[in-house]
Amino acid sequence: STACPGGAATTAAPVPSPTRAPVKPPTDIVPPTTTPSPTRNPTARPTRKPTGNPTPSPTVKYPALVCPDTEGSVDLDFNGGLVEMSNAVSRKLCTLVEIDVDGHLKPVARSYHSYNWEASAGPYSILTFKCTADLCTTDLPVLKSGAKYQLTTFNAPSYFTNSKDKAAKYLERSTFGPTLAEIEAMAGSGTDIELSYANWIRDHMTTVPLTSHREFYRKHMNSRFEFASPVGPVTHPCQKGTRYRKFTFSAEDTNKILTIVERGENKFMLIIDGFIRTIVDGPITGTSNIGREVMTFGAGSYKVSNNPPPREYIGGRVNIEYNTKYYDLKFNGIVGNPAIAFDDVEPHTKITLQDNEAKAIDEDYIEGMQEILVTRALSDAACSFIGEPDNPLDTVIAKYKGELWVHDPRFEWMDNSMAKPAEDGGGAIVKANTNFGNPDHSAICSNAPRSFLNEETCFLSTSKDACAADSGIRRNGPTFDIPLENATMRVLYEESGAGNVGTLYLYAVAGLRIEDDDKVKAPCDPSARGTTSRWVPDNCSPRNVVVAANTESLFVDLIATAITKDPNPNVVDVTLKSSSGACAEADQKKKAFVVKNSAGNCWRNVHADHLNVHDFTPWTRAHPGNSRERNPIKEFTQSGNHTLVFPSWHEMDRWQTHKTKFRLFGRLGDKFNYYNIPQTFRTDVLNDAVGFDPEKDAESVNFADANTDSSGTLICGSPNEIANVPALGGSLSRGAFASHNIRQFGSITDSNKQKRVVWTNTVIDAKDQLRQRVAWVLAQILVVSTGDISGG
């Protein structure tokens, strides 16, 4: 005989006659036999199908592994190779393990309840089986000396006979955790449990509605926003559903500039990004994160730290950055976030809330009443003077139940689902929140493009406010130009309030010293090529700064060319390009010099912001020099003057630090777009004063495009695009979500947390558990490719 790869022996040739008796096999392995004709006695294992005649050539059988009939284990006298394995019988589990030389078990395969054998996870997971009926064939690895295979039979627990237990087992595999009611419904359906499985799958595929992650996210959106954005508008201070809070700092103040202004008598005003928040008692001290250094902070500007962001409750931790360190603030020895308080300075805009116009909210998350929700539209007289939400002109303070609260504007989403598309596609909201002065602070149309998902509920709208899908941000809105001169600024001042609440304070800036401002480059500076320098007519005063003849000639020519294109009578801006020529090398750093043309006309180089017209309204409230006795910024207009002269004793860095807080309208003598004035200020009186007719002068925004015709505008909803619920939690830590915007609102870290929160809450409570589970399984698929994405 010769040895087969599996280790058993076969005869070299058929024997001349049948064997007289069967060969007795070992208890666990049936060795192969070769018979030229049928045996007279039964073999150790019955044949599946009797043969009619003796086999004409030897038949090779593999060793057969048979599970123990009763619960227990049997060690196999078998070292590996090709083998046949009988499936476990009904209501039994049979496992095959390897026991190594150290006695450690390694799962190899299993069969249960008459099902075919399958490989176990781990080192044997690549094992494959070929199965027919109740028998499987595989090639088991040859074991090292001293190791062995072991078969073990387990009886099924008695509870597997219970239909409720079977239902629980099935639902545990197909859901994210069944409820008792779901288990009882499947088990008690009155049908065979296998049919109950099928019915459950059919129902989930045909009748159980989809649970949307997007809907859950939108419903719980409650992000602090200060102004409108392409994502949507924010709540007005007098609107139902807006919020007010008692604490000064919020997490959205992270990275903003905190200005501390001394008010005398150990009191300090806290100003954040130009808006007064509160007045606190001093001293203001801080303890550093490194070395635990204690420092006293006086008047000055500091950055609100994100390490960590301000904690949103009275007494919550507030950090500022100073000299590469972070300092935990204390106010008069009291740790953390101070309450809103005003004593010697009244906030510019204050409204009164009646007891029945608001209610406490989020009391489960913070101690006491620290946030309130406005429960109905307010009718306070100040509401008519408060600026648009997308153009915050002031900190709005409310008095409620004897305490002061600061307005806490929130992001606002509209309902535009497929079941309930917005009548105008959101056009009315877009018109009310279009900011032509800063288009990125504008809302955009909610109307969705038509697709196979929403086409059945699309309709034609004849609303005059209807906006078309994909109309985007309106960066080129309507225009109505008026002259930007002293007379116009005076009209705007008088007709917007003449010093009362809501007054606009526009000034042309003078007195800026170019020679002291390192941020403004010299006209001949090589690094300034491509930027502009500003010039004003001069009376040819004595030249304190002298330049070379070729430098003078160069700018005389540039100014002459610019004048032909720029009608402004007060200033002219010129751009020195590479093609313009070169200054004398000695003149590259010179500023404020005078040039004279052949006709004897002179021009003097001035600061790049000279005679720029800004809206200084916020500075009338936040200027550090304000006091109860005087307001330096208001004094100019009160005397009829609309030119603000920058004080000679101020450093120029002060102008560069604060100028971004003042909206720029243009240069004195330019035309400017009346639409850049917030809509709140464009009253009938002011419209008449400047000759503006809202109807005639295209007050309404035109949204027409290819999706609009004489029949109307096609309006379509979007799947699960529901409105948010303002009364839900006020931050991520309170069960609500924050969104990203042009500024820092929210963070990437917060977004990742929000995704997990949305997913977890949705899949746990969803009715369509099968859909959620399958989606999760499909999401685990990792696509691997030898080529990168950019290569297609």
C-alpha cells in the first residue's frame, strides 16, 4: 500500500474477491477502504445510495468526523488533511477546536441545528467548506506534534423552543436592539415564527416610514448666530421664539476681542467686538494656566480664549489670551462668567418684557433661571427702532422680572419639506435678509431643484416673492445712488432719530497720519506695487519731504490719468503698477510728499483711509472715552459737523485695530448705494428726504431666472427639510446642535460629535430598524483601490 496526503493508506490494486468482514474503524475516524464488490456486512457508516454493482475501480473516502451524539467532547486521532464532516443534528451545536501543545483552545469551525459547517473567526477564518445535504468537506491544516483536534457537542438551551426567545434572537441581529413590545408582536402573531420573520421584513420594506437623520438634526438646530447667512436668517429681538440670557459670555465669543474700559470707582465696561455687554465691579484678575501667575487686567483689548471656550452660565469659566498664556478671569474676586448689569451707563437699546411674554428655559442644564424664551411677538416701542437681525446695530437688553438680560439671537430654519413646500420657496425671507453691503450676511432661496424625489409635490407659485431654485447669494442687487457728502449725512442723522434711539452717525475721517502708520505703505515702496495710494489737492505748501524729479513726474502722470476716470472732487487714488515706471531708489520709503504738475497744481500724499465715510453708530456706545457727562463721538454731529478728526495723541495702531467695526460707505464725494443702509432705517421720512421711491426704484428683489415664466415660479420641497424647534436645548451640551457660518460658530470637533449624537439618537428610536441596520452595515464597506480618486 501507499500513503495518501491525508495520512491514510490505500491498497495498490483491487483484491481478487470481496472482503469477508468489514474493517473495524477507530471510534472517531473511518479509514478509507477499497472494495472490488459489495460487502456482505454493513459498513461502519451507511451509504447514501446503494450501488447496483461493484465499483470497477477503487473508491477513496476521506476520514469522516462525526460529532458526539450526546453533550460532551471527544479528542480526534487525526492530524489534519482532507476530511468529511457531518453537520450537527437538530437542536445541537457542534464545534471543532484545535488544542495546542500548551493546552490553548483555538476555534476552528462550527455547525448547529443541521446547518452546514462554517469557519470560526481567527486563524481559521479562511477555511472553506464544500457541502452537500448534511455533509461538508474541507482541508484541515496539519497540526504540530503534540497538538490535537477536538469535537464538542452542546445541547440547545430549553428557551430556544420558545417563539418569544426566537423572535428576540432574530431581532437582536436585525435591529439596534428590540423593545419588549416588538418581540411580543413578532412572537404572538399567530403564525409560524419563520413566516413572522418574512412578514416583518416585508413590512419594513413596504410600509414602515423612513426615519431621517437630517430631520432629527434640523429639528434640534439651535445655534447662536449674530447675523443672517446663506444658511438662513436669525431671530429678531422682538420675535417669538428668540432668546435672552443672563450671563455675559457665550461660547460663540471665542476668538473675539474683549475690550475693557475703566468707568471710575473701580467699575469696568466689558465690550465684545464693539458692543457693550455689561458693567462689572473690579478688580479684574486672572490666573495663568502656566505657573499659576495672578495678574490684574486694566483697560485694554484682549482675545477671548478657546482653551476652553466660555462656559455658558453665571460663574462659568472664562479665559482670555495674554502673552501666550491663558488666564481664568475673576471679577471683584468672583470666578467666571458675570451677570448682565448696568448702573451708571444705560444700554442704548432696552426693551421691557412682561411676565407673560417669556418663560424660563434649559433649567434642567443650568442652575436657576439664566435663559428665557420669548413666547409671543413683542410690541415694545423700542422694537420699531431695532436694526435688522442681519445688521446688528446694537446690543439689545431686556428687562424681565426686575433683572437684565442680553439678546441671544438664534439661527432660524423654515419648513420646506416635500410634503409642505414653502409657498414662495423662501423668497420673502430672502428679501427681508438680503444685505447688499455684505452679501455673505444674506439668506438664500430655499427652493429646491426638481428631481425624481420631489417632482410629485412641485407646483407653480404666483407669489410676487417667489424665488427660483439655485438663485444663490444676490451679490449684485438693486442700486439707488445718492451723493456721499456732508448734506446727505446730515439728512441721514436727522431723519433716523436726530440723537434719539436708532440714530445713524456717519462721519468722514480726517487727521490720520500716514507717516506714523506702519500698516500703510509708502507710494514708492516696491512691495506696494498693485496697491493704491491716496492723494488730495494741495495749496503747494512748503515741501517737508522732497522726492526726485523722476518720482514726481511719475505720480503727476498717474494722478492726471486717474482724474479722468475718477470724478471724486476730494481725493484721487492711483495704482503704481510694474508697467508704470519706477521711483528713485531714495524715495521708496517716503510718505506724505507733494508733487506739482506743469500747470502749477499740487497734490499731497495722504493716509489711505483719509476722508473715508464710516458708520460710527456702534462707537457712540462703545468708545472708551464715553461717560455720563459727554460722548465724544456724538459731539461732532451735535455741532453740525460730519468730519471726525482722529486725535493727534492717539497711536495709529488704534485706528487699524478698530476701523473694521465701522461699516465703510465710501469716500467723501462718491456716490453710494442707498440699499447699503439697513432696511430698518429706510423709513418713509428718510426715503422722501433722499428722493427714494420703494416701488419705482426696484425695492423688491428680482428673482426671475430660467425656472420662472408667465405661469409662475416652479417651487419644490426638499426631503425632510423641516423647521427647527426654538424651545429645544440651547447648545450641543444641552441636546441641540450648532452650525458653521462665516465666523467660528461651531467647530469641526463639534460637528463630529453632532454626527454621532444624530446617528445614535436616530437609530435607537427609529421605527425602521431594518433600514437603519442595513445602512449601517453598508457604511462599513471600505473601498480599496490601487488608483487615487483624482485618477478616476
